Amino acid sequence: MAEEILKVENMHKYYGKKHVLHDINFSVSEGEVVTLLGPSGSGKSTLIRTLNGLEDYQEGAIFFQGTKINPDEKHWQQLRQKIGMVFQSYDLFPNLKVIDNILLGPTKVQGRNKEEVESEAHQLLAQVGLEEFANAYPRQLSGGQKQRVAIVRALALHPEFMLFDEVTASLDPEMVRGVLEIIENLAKNDNMTMIVVTHEMNFAQQIADRVLFLEDGNILEQTPADQFFTDPQTDRAKEFLDSMDF
Ligand code: ADP
Ligand code: MG
């Protein structure tokens, strides 16, 4: 049995009085790829952000590698470095070259040796086909290229767990494939543990081991991917898949 890396127990999240996540329970094992699916507004981004300590929660508990995480506590900052996250908007620092965007976290936050990180960064850029853009500024890159840099920037921190929140949603269609391939390689070749929120159903079907289906802040089902895409447990998930046209 692979080791459990993340566990969420009876977790509730409110924005003010608005109850946006209801009694969330699930866990993720090392090397597992979980896709988080559900209609817009169902709470996918909120859940992902809560897992990364970007949002607090009001009830229940989240454990990362057995340690309870609490966004208020200092030690959470350290745990958080093990959880990489890439969003829909790549938010690279516009005034920094690609290479410096990547080096910032590992050198300033993790205090690692600059030469060592630099050589690793060049290697990672080569892997995503962007070697020659190391000294370019973000504005000189296409959306797809920026998103690939954002992934490299997250990987340079040596995460043990990756969260991807609709990373291709704002890209031109011809840019989508290249970004998805990188995530797929990470899952298949590097055996990275990840939670992926996506509207690309073919991609989700290809990479997922398990699907969490969310609606109105409730996990309606947790189903092995083989089954979810052919025979989901709930009518709501059936309707969702029918509406996705894939
Ligand atoms: P999804 O990512 O599935 O589209 P979100 O997690 O973004 O859903 O949103 C879930 C619900 O929480 C929505 O009703 C949304 O309006 C609400 N919400 C999201 N962010 C905030 C916020 N910062 N303050 C108040 N409500 C929010
Ligand atoms: Mg979202």
C-alpha cells in the first residue's frame, strides 16, 4: 500500500456566513493522481486553496504527511513548500526574467545554493522546451509558454505534492496540449502525487486514478477513474459528463 500523503476529515469552509465546503472527507496516497471535477462555482478552487493553506477552514482537519495543518501556524509555511500549486493565471513576476522567476523561491525562501538551482532550472526549462527563453521576460512569452514556466517554477521547489487548478483554462486552444503533456509526464514518469482541476475531460480520463466529483461544496462521489467516466454513481455526475461533450 502506498503511503497516505494527504487526509481531509470532516472539513467545513465558510466565507463569512456562506458555507462553501460541506463535510469534506478524502485522502490521497503517494503517487496517486486525483482529478477534482464539478460545475463552475462548486468549490473546486476553494478546496484546492484550502489544501495549500491559502484559505483557512472552520471545522474538521487537514493532515499533510500526518501533521495537522493550520494556516495560522508557522510550521505550515514549511509544509507548504512541499505542496506546489499552479493556477489558471500564471502570475509570473513581470519585472523578472524567466530564470529569475524560477530561482526566487529556491534561493530566497529555501536558501539553496544558487549555482545548483540554476543548473536544475535550465534542465527543467529544457524538459518543457523553453531552454532558449531563460533570459526572456514574461511579456515576451505566449500564454502557454508562461504556464510552462509557472510549472517549472513550482517544480524547482521540489514539491512532494502538486495542485493544478484549471491551468489551461485561459490558454488558446493550440497551447493546451503542450501544457497538459507536461502534467501527464509528471504523473506518469515522475510518479508525482497530484490533484488536478480541469475541464479537459479526455485529459482527466487519461491521467486520473480517481475522481472526486464536487457540487455545491459537497463531494457527491469519489470513484475510480475507470468507472467514473463510463458509469458514474450519481445522476448529477452523469448529467455533468453529458454536458461536457467529449
Ligand atoms: P469553482 O472553482 O468550482 O468554480 P469556487 O471555489 O471558486 O468554485 O467557488 C465556490 C463558491 O464560493 C462560489 O459560490 C463562489 O462564489 C464562492 N467564493 C469563492 N471565493 C470567494 C470569496 N473570496 N469570498 C466569498 N465567496 C467566494
Ligand atoms: Mg475554480
